[in-house]
Amino acid sequence: MPVPVPPYTDRYAWGSAKTHYSNRPYTWMRVHGPKGVIDLWALIDTGADFLMLENSVATTLGIALPPPPIAIKVAGGGSVFVTKISGVQITVEGKTANVDALFFGGTGTSLLGRTAILSAIEFGIDNTGWLYR
């Protein structure tokens, strides 16, 4: 029996300001830490398990990254060294959640992974944009 689709209350059209003028599901999110907050664009990535943020976000927010980092495989087949921190507070579309986050060195797109998405919002996607409630 098919699972009923929840009624979504909001929709962001592809290529609009709400999707960072992209045809990808970007969202503006807030990351909270002991020294304040950072607002940033994150790509909603249902194929990523966790929220992924640059180490510089942790440094700015005063989130301690204990050594040693661990190596994980990424979608392209390579590896990246990350530090996993539990209980990182985020706000997505006005909803706040505590999630597990992976912090990585270097620069790259922040990813709002599956466990963080499901902790914060109900998410959907169709041919006109991405949806949430």
C-alpha cells in the first residue's frame, strides 16, 4: 500500500533566490555555537548521512574539534578526514534541531544530510522545486 504524501506548507521554486538561484535544493540555515551563530547556504543532500560543515565554522562558533579526525568515503570514491560532533544545534526554515555534524578541513559546500533534514523538517521534491513543512 502506498505511503500517503504529507501536505507540504511551503515550496521553493528551482532557480529562485530561495534556492540560491540554483536548480539544486539549497537552503539558508543557521548553525549555533557557544560563541554565536553563523548563517550559511547548505545543499540539501538526501544521499549524505550527516550535516557536513567546514572546520572554520566550528572555529568561529567555538565548537571544539577533538583529535583525531577519521577518514570517510565520499560519493566520488575518495576519502576526506572529518571530526564528528553530536548535538550541534541548527535552525532550518524556522525549525531548530540538535544533530550530528561532520566537520572537514578545506573549503566546500555545506551539506544538510538526511539525518539532519529529518530532524528539522519534513522534506519533499518535485519538478517545480523543493517542498517542506
